[in-house]
Amino acid sequence: MKRAPKIGIGILGGLVAVVLILVAFVLLFDFNRIKPWLNAQVSEAIGRDFAISGDLGLDWDRPEHEQGLAAWIPWPHVHAQDITLANAQGFEPETMARVARVDAWLAPLGLFSKEISLPRIAFAGADATLVRQADGRDNWTFDIGGDTGGDDNASQGSAWSVDIDEIAFDKGTVHYRDATLDANIDLTVKPLDKAVPFAQVTGDDSAVETDAAAVRDYVFGWDIDGRYRGAPLSGQGKIGGVLALKSETTPFPVQADVRSGSTRVQVAGTISQPLNFGGADLDVAFSGASLDNLQRLTGVTLPPTPAYATRGHLSAEINHVEGSTFAYRNFSGHIGDSDIHGSLRFDERGERPKLTGELKSKQLRFADLAPLIGADSNEHKAERGESTRQPTDKVLPVETFDTDSWAAMDADVKFTAESIQHGDTLPLNDLYTHLVLDNGEILLDPLRFGVAKGELNTTVRLEGNKSPLAARADLHARRLQLDEIVPEVEALDGSLGQINADASFTGTGNSVAALLGGANGRLTVLIDRGAISRNLMELAGLNVGNYVVGKLFGDELVRINCAAADIPVDQGLATPTVFVFDTENAIVNITGDIDFGPETLDLTITPKSKGPRLFTLRSPLYVRGTFADPSPGVKAGPLLARGAAAVALGVAATPAASLLALVSPTGGEENQCGPVIERIRSASEKTDSDAG
């Protein structure tokens, strides 16, 4: 044999021997001896301390899905036990993650390009703690590879990169601590028996705008327990695969059913950039005992309400620096027994967050508005879990306004109720209001009701940025039809009688009771034509009125030509300058005062007979006591002289001018209140002349 072939065969044999020796070395080598080196290399690559404290071993597996030369190159299968990953600098606790066992398959060709390519990693007994600090920094963002910026002498990141294709685990626990959300949550995640398609969970009629085919399947189920924004939190749901978390473009599927106290939130849809929460596209259902409880979960200031439930579409655009926007669109549901529909937008950009939108109700139950001013019953307050109770001896609501929450955000919301369900004594037809909340100040302009074929137009301003709260209300009632207010009285059918009124009040105080208890202002009312009877009082549920009318007129129906009232209010004390009923057979004058502070009454009702008709009652009546327990009776003392001039139609110098502003013809006929006011004016002028 020639020398050259012998040399070639010798080299080839040497190479084979080296390979065999290397294979034998790998198969027989105790890889636990390289753990210190390996721990150091991985720690450098990921920028965190990494440690394998348990057994480390290596097997060889042929890849199942590779083709060509790569299919003939076996993959190292590394298995290790008791692995720990340290937290980022400045985070607690010291350990971010711990795994009882991990199996990882390495694609060796990637090493030539400084890439650690891991086609599959399987974890057992995984436990991790994710932390976001108050400044927004988190511990799940890794600084791997690339230039850190700066000059040529600046420190450089690792030149190695890590690529993972699949992550699997039997069961994992995540402890989530987020100072920005006041969250302390424990999350347990485990694989579903089989993947669930996204469309199967959201449904064909889902409002989610994402193409279902572009969303990965639900892979894991989860349970949650802990606290969020200071309130207990529990729930369960489904999420996509772990690798989908890192995608910048593919939506990440989520489904959740979460409870916090009496509040329940159900969501199904997707979020983008989930590790940094870049946005959301979700079908959402809210339900609970009161809307104001949602503030803990959403940060949005909402009013107290009866039990509610709504369902709609929530989209979010997240900007962690400038502020985010949330839109709850095309939702529908109910609040109490009232339906509710509309769209709202919550914008965190700007000096304060702002809520805007428009709400509509096809049928509003008027009693469902009571919690807005604390006028609902103690039973309803207890259902909402509130400790405040209305005293049994008080009629005006004493519950304080939560003015601190008013300063947390601004609002510009319009609300329309097409029809109003109410009791027999509240003939309301519809409602429209425009609410503006600006720097702790609420403006309702207008707050407009359709009432008895007429209109009640109100403007209310509540300055919650003052202590105590300052309020102003202006009210104008026009063309309220009496036959609509008391439809049960047949004698009023087709009546032309109507009510017109003006009122203006200012006050300070942090509840309705406090505001009225120190209010200043004036109320003027005219009732043109009408009727009054004991039965009418019974229909209205006015026991005191029932007593007074019975004493004055018996049980018969008595027609009213005009009723006029001019009532100034000074520091909560209302003292009528004019309060008179001109009926077909008598003039009834009411004097005294009503004190809204202690909620007391001290009124005298003095009748004067017209013509030859005689009253059975010839002594004045009185109404005393409190709003909650009024006490009517007959005044002791001298009998009234028949037709005595002691009963005047009014003695103040200026009431007629404000009352005349309310006089308007009805149906082309002369208003009956015109002559009455002229008599008031004449009586006032005669009194001034006699005094002179």
C-alpha cells in the first residue's frame, strides 16, 4: 500500500476515535461538575443570577420535525432539578422564580450564531413572583443582548440571544405584586385537557373585533385569589400559551370570571402585548350591588345605585407614560328596574381622568334615582353594604355627598329617559340631563323633566371643591296640568287648570338635609283652577291634608279658582308672605313657618267664608310638629267672626310682582289668578296706607 492512502486512513481512524471518545465522554461525564460554569454563563446571558442546585443530566434525542441534515443531528436533552432565578436588582424577594424540574431540548446548530435555541422547555413545580413597582419598573423584562447605548467605553450587553419555541408545565403558581394597582394576587395556572379554540369561548355573536382565526387557542386554565385596589378578589378563567405572551403582534386570548365583594366582572377577548399590557379588545359584563363599588376595580368614579348588570364591548389603548383611554361601547343592561344603554369613554390623559359619553333609558324607574341623593330606604342601603342609615325621625336625606371622589376625575355625560315609571303622586313623563363634573364641581344644566304635559326645567350646581359644599338650584315649572297630576278625580277631567312655579335656592352643607337646613331663596307657585277634597288628600297619602280639608270642607269636592304662594326662605326658615287658596265658597289663608333645619312645622290655616255660606268650623286650624310626625288640630281661642276682615289675602309689600310673572292664560280663557293677585296687591296697598 502506498504511503498516502495509509496516511488518509490513519487520519480518518483518528477522527473516528476522537468522536467515539467524545461520545463516550458525553455519555459517561458527570455534568454536575460543570454546574458552576453553566450557572455563570446563563447568569451572564440573561443578566440575572441563575443556579441549578439539584441534579444535572444530558440525554440525546433525534428531532421529530426537522428535515435534511438537521434531522440527523441529535438534540441534547438537558434535565435539571431545583433551579432558581434571582430577581432583578432592587426587587423583593431575592428569588423571582423556582422550578422543581426542567427538561430542555437544545437545537445545536444555533450555537454557531450565538443563539441559544430551545425548541421545547417543560417545567414541573414552577413558582414565580412578578413585581411591578410604583415607578412602573417590573421584574419580568430582561435585558438580553444588544448595545446598551452610550459611548464606546459603555458597558455592552451579552452577545448571546435566547429563542424559545414551546413552553409546557404541569402546574404553576404566580404571585403578582403591583404597586401601581395596589394588587397582591396569587394565580394558579394548569394546562387544559385540550386546547380550546378562541371562537368557541367568545361565540359567533361576539363583539370582539379581532379576527378569531388570528388568535391562538386557550391553552391554560387559571384560578386567582388575593386583593386588588384594597378589596378581596377571586376568580377563574382561561388564557393562551406562555409563548404568546411575548408576541408584539398576535393578540393574546383571555377569558375571566372575577368577583370582588358584591361585584362580578366577566370578560372574553384579547389583550395586546400582555407583559406590558398594551391594549385590550374584550366583551365585558359587569354586575353588582351598586355602581360605585366599581371604583375599586376600574378607578372610575360612579354614583351609588341599586343592583345593576350591564354587558358591552371594552377596548383599551394603553400608554403607560401619557395615560390610557378606555371605551365601553354599545352596552346595555339594567340599574334596579330601569334599563340602561349607551357608550362611555374614560380618558386618563390630561390633568385629571375624564369620563364622557351618552346614556339612554327606555323606561326609568324613578325610585332608582333615589340613591343619587341618599333618599333611598335603609333596606336598600343595607343591600349595597352601606353603614349609613337614615334616622327614623328625619325625612330629608342625611347621607353625605362623597365630594372627595368628585375631585378624582372630570365628566361630561348626557342622559335621556324616554319614559319614567313612577308612583301615582309623581306624574313624570321623561327626563333629560347634561352632567358636567369639572375639578370637583357638578353642573346639571339642564335637569329637565316632562311633568303632567308640562315641563320642569332645573339647573343645579354643586361645588364639591368647597368645604362645606356650596349649592345653587334654579327651578321653573310651566303648564303642569292638574287633570294629569290627579287623574283619579273625575271632576278634573278636561280641566284647564295648571300649575306654574319658580324657585331659586342657595345653600351650604354636605347632605340634602344640611343644604336645605341652611338654604336661602324663594319659591313662588300659582295654581289656576282645580279642585280639592278629602278623597284627593287620601289619594296623595297626605294625612295632615286629609284632616285639614275634612275640617274645612267636609267630604265634598270644592273647586279652586286660584292658589298662590310666595315663600321666601332664610337660613332654612320658610315663612310665607302669601299662601292662599281662593275657592268657590271660601278663602283659606296659611301663615306661620316651616323650618328645614330641625324639620319642624308651625302653620295656621285660617278660613274666610264667601257670601252667605257658613263654615261649620269657626276657629283656625294648626299644623305643628316635625316633618316625620306632623300634628294637626283646631286652635283654641275666640271664634272667627263671620266675614271678618282679619283674614287678609296678603300683607307683604312685594309678593304680587313675582306672582304676576307666573300668570298665563290657558285655552284662551282668562286666568283666574289675575284677580286674586290684584286683590293681594290692593290689600297690601291698603295695609301700607293704614300704617301711614
